[in-house]
Amino acid sequence: MMDFLEHINHKIVSQDFFLENENALHQKKIVFTNGCFDILHRGHVSYLAQARQLGDILVVGLNSDASVKRLKGPERPVNDECARALVLAALEMVDYVAVFEEDTPYNIIVKVKPDVLVKGGDYQIENIVGADFVQQRGGQVLTIPFVDGFSTTSIINNLKR
């Protein structure tokens, strides 16, 4: 029997996993989202739970440490990509976590070929990277509202006070 940590680690996959298992995975409805998920909080958990309800498999594209630094600045990430991937993979609603190096998730979206692409409520659908690809394939692009008062930046600012 696989122990819990081994089970969690099996949920962390390479991007090629999606190409190698395309036929099996696409027997189900795949939901994709992405982000830094630097300090996991209630807002993240609520968002991921809602995203998972939109399909059968939830794939999380995780920004690499280098891409987080480029997007968020030199003090970020607080937790390295291995730690962030493990914490995400430990969540029941997350089926797969794959790290990407680029500033946008476009290349991983093309590999995953999700049926549903989801981002937070601060995005306009026409500005979501990969929306064109998903919609051309007949998929949906949706936004999920944020839980007010929860953000990694606000947590970090509170700790600095």
C-alpha cells in the first residue's frame, strides 16, 4: 500500500505527463488553473475547491521560483517551488501539480488541453492567457470570485508589521 506522502508526491508531475497520458486523461473533464500559491491561505483553498467542482480532474500549473521572482519581485517566493508543489498536491481537490518556468502558463495549457480554464475574479476572460486556445477547442473559460480579505501579499505585510 502506498503511504500518504508517496501518494502526494505522485500528484506532482512533469508537463510531459499530460502528453504521455492524453488519451486516458481526456476520458474525463479536465479543469486547469495556475498561480504562485506562495503562502497557501483560505482564499486559495476556497478557489481551488470551486475550480475542482467544474470538472473531474483539477490540474494546477505552478509558477517556478524564477517566474515568481520575475512576477512578484526579489523577495518572493517565500516558499520554494518544491514546498509549494507538495502543499498543493496534499489538497484533496488537487489531482495534479506541474511546475512551469515561463512568465505565462500558455505552453502548459497547450500540453494539458483543459476542458475548463479557470482564473481568479480579478481577471477579465479576454485577458486570460490561454483562453483563445481553450475556446478554440470548444472549452470554457471562467473566473471565480476571490474570498475578500485573503491574499499572500496581505499576509506578508501583516507579518512585517
